[in-house]
Amino acid sequence: MWHDKLAFMEVGNGDYAAFDVKSSDDPPVVYLSHADGQGHGYILAHHFMELLEKGSRIAFVGGEDWQWLAFTESKDSGIDVQGTAAAEWRELIGLNPIPVPVQQPLAAARRHSLALRPDGTVFAAGDNRQGECGVDGWRNIVAVAAANVHKANNTGSSHSVGLRSDGTAAAAGWNRQGQCEVGEWRDIVAIAAGWRRTIGLTAQGTVVAAGRNDEGQCEVSDWHDIVAIAAGDWHTLGLQSDGTVRRSGNRQYGLDESDRWRDIVVIAAGYLHSVGVKANGTAVAAGSDRQGQCQVGSWQYLSIVSAGSYHTVGLRKDGTVIAAGSNEYGQCDVGDWRDIVAVAAGCTHTLGLQSDGMLLAAGSNESGQCEVCERTE
């Protein structure tokens, strides 16, 4: 033990990988250089399982800092498996890109917003009539989700979901159809929330669901080999490890076109449309295009997409943001955003997280959902 650092692996040059045991119950993995080298103090991963998961995405290039520094963005970023360096390395060695669950630090719903802080707590803003912003007591959260729904006279109630580092889930808010009944879930690695339902991805690649199933959107029990999930208003998507997509629920407006997608690494689901990012960084879309929300065919260099009710937001690998679809409330006014690491599209607003922890928002603020001008760090 040295300054709250518990070394567990010595690398070839005499440096160490260590747990920073003062940080949390699920400590990050840091690099300790015996000669104060360039990588000294860098976070390799935010917990041990992330180290194994992300290390596999770059073929475990080696433990010395000169071997992995190219795959980091900053001292605190950890290994970036979605970055340009990692993509070029996988292409060079012939390692096919295997999708991994994207742990979303932001969530945007009909009238509220969520943001994950680095300490595992959650910030909430907006409407709290159903208790959907009652997340102050949540701890050890690694991802958040919020149930978005299209704007109508009979919509607006929502719920929030958090994924804990131990694979359990927490939920708060509207529970009319049991969408918050996730307390018994275990071994969860990703979460998604749709209107009146919650979806969970297990470590075994299977999917669980709670809540409304009127359109069959919770019929996911036979899904296997799933690596990512997304929940729209009335349909659910599951990304399989081979780059194809499973779907349940509403199939109107051409939503079933996603059944024919290939080489997909990221998925998103909105009100009546679905969006995917292909391994080459381009985008595909299916479903209703009434507001132009599916006009993503020219997008390139994407790392993440998020689907709102009538708009779509894409995060490029250079940290800039692009949007398509309805801009009635200014929710697509994101062209000047820079240094973004995460985005979330809600009903009529959009959230962005900068690398320095600053939260940005665009669009409707009718319930205070855009009052997020704080740093998450």
C-alpha cells in the first residue's frame, strides 16, 4: 500500500497497476510509475471490470505507459475504446469492433433531465410531480436513464433509472404500470427507459423488462447475445454482438427496417424512429421521418447517437455535435458545442456533457429541465 494505492500488477519496466482504494467501494485502476514517467497517476479504468472490458477492445496491447497512452484522451479519461487511435489499431491488427454497452451519464425525458456525477451520485432538474427527480439518495451509480415520451395532452409523467456499480438498479418516479419494479434485478450492465417501462441488459447478454407491454415492447425474454439496448416510446431495440439488431413492440412507419441493419455498434430509439451507428462511423435510421429526424445518411465520424421524440442528435469523435429533425424549441441548436463527450435527446430538449464536466442544454425549458448549468465534477 502506497498513498492509498494498492498495487496488484507489475509491468515490464518496474511500474505498477494499482487500485486507488480511497476513491470508492469499486476503486479505479491507476498507473504508478517508479520513475515519475509520463503515465504516472493516469486512470487506466474506472473499475476492474472496465479494465478487462476495454483492454480486450485494444487486444491488451501491454501494461507499460508507452503502450496504452495513445488510447487515452486525458489523465482521467481511462482507455477510450471509441476513439480514433483505438479504431485505427483494431483495423491494423484485424480485430473486429465488438460493441460494448455505452454507460450513459446523461438522460433527457419529457420534462426532466439527469446527469451522473463522477462520485456516483446523480443530479436532476425539471418536473418532479411524480418523484422522477427524487434521486438525491442514489449512490454508486454508473449510468442513468429517463423515460422520454412524445409531447401530447396525456403525456408528461415519467420515471428515472440508475444502474449501480454492483449490477443492481434503482428507480424513482411514476410507477403506474410497474416500470419502477427493478429492485430484484441482478447482474445488470446497461439500462434503458421508455414510456412506462424499463429495460435491463444482463452480463449474460440476455434482457429483462418491467412495465407496459401493450404493444409487445417488453417481449425480450428470448433475446440472447445482446450487447446494447435502447427504448423508445413503444418499441425496444437490442444490439447483438454480430452487429445486427433485435426489435420488439411497435413496427409502424417502417420501424421494422432495422431488422435488416448490419455492422451496427450503437443504437438509439425515439418516439417513432430508430437510429444506429455503423462500425465505420456513419449512421442509419428507420421509422417516421415526418420532422426529418431520420435525415442522418450524410453523418460521419460518429461515436454516439441519441434519439428524441422528433429529433436525432449525433456526437462526432472530435467532440462536436450534429442534429436533425424538429427544431421547434431550439433542441437542435447544438452546432457550436465543442469538446462534448456525451449527449442525450429528450422530447423537446437536448443535453451535452463537456470533458471538463460542464453540462450544456438546448431547447424547451418549460419545466426547468434545461437548468443544468453546473459541473458534474
